[in-house]
Amino acid sequence: MEALLETDVLVDPPRIKKKKPDSVRIAIVEDDPMFRHAIEYFLKKNPENRVFSFSSGEECFEHYHSLDPEIFILDYKLNEAFGKDRMNGLDVLRKVKSVKPETEIIFLSGQESFDVATAAIKDGAAEYIVKDDKALPRMLNEVNRMSVFIRARREELRTLRWTIALTTVVAILLVFAYYTGYEQF
């Protein structure tokens, strides 16, 4: 299945999996093409970021399971011109958190509304950044902080899997030795 990203680049999900396994998958959901491309540009400066961009929540969820993003950067107002029945950033946030609660979310919005910010944080956003002249550097700092945390969590899981596997092998060997009478263990 191929996903058409806003950069007009076709991405083949099996090719995506060949990338460096330690890269962090980041999804941008922003309807303003210029701002979306600016975010994408800054994030792609780090070769360990795999960045996917979408102009709507609906488009993002068409490809969500094949891309499995670990970090989301969400705008609040998405495609307002297309009607009220479209997902906004809070809708995307809630759906992502219901599917994969450990996903890190940065809310990046032109809304300075206290109610929107409170709702975003309450629903699971790690950060709410108002779009201003300091928004992109703040967002990059947050993405870098989250990436370190995600890589550490992956390493912990790898270590835990190895520990469980080795413990299982030792337990099997001990049971085998006990039942066969092999006492050199």
C-alpha cells in the first residue's frame, strides 16, 4: 500500500521498515502547507527522524497502522473550510490516545485559547505550543526530549525481552537436568 504524503513523494511502507531501526517515527497533522513543510524541513534535519506529514486527521488515520507514529505534532484547526464534520486536533489526539496511549503528542496551534490548551493537556498532549516566532525551536526541543525517552524505553524493552528469554532457557535447562538426573549443573 502506498501513501501519498504532502511532499508529493510516494512512500512504500515495506521500504520504510528498512530504515534504521532506532529512528523515531513522527507524524505531522497540519492543514497549512507552508507551516507543515517548515516543520517537516526542521525535523528531517535529524537523520534519525522518520517524518510523515498529513493535511487532515482523516488522511493521517488512513495510514496510521502502517506507519505507527511514536510522536504526533498536531494543529488544532484542521480543514475548517471543509465543514464541521472534519476532525480537529483534539479529535485526532483523543483517537491516537485511545489506540496507543503511550504516543507522545505535541499540540502546535495558533489558538491561544486557555480552554483548547487545557483540553489538549487533559486529553494527553505532553506540550501545548502556540505558533509564534519561538514555536519551531520549542517544538524541536520537545521532539528531541521525547526521542531520547522513546529510545530509552525501547532499550528497556529489549533488555527485558532478553532477560525473559535467558531466564526461560535457564529454567528449561534446570528442569531438564532435574528430570534426567543430570547433576553436573
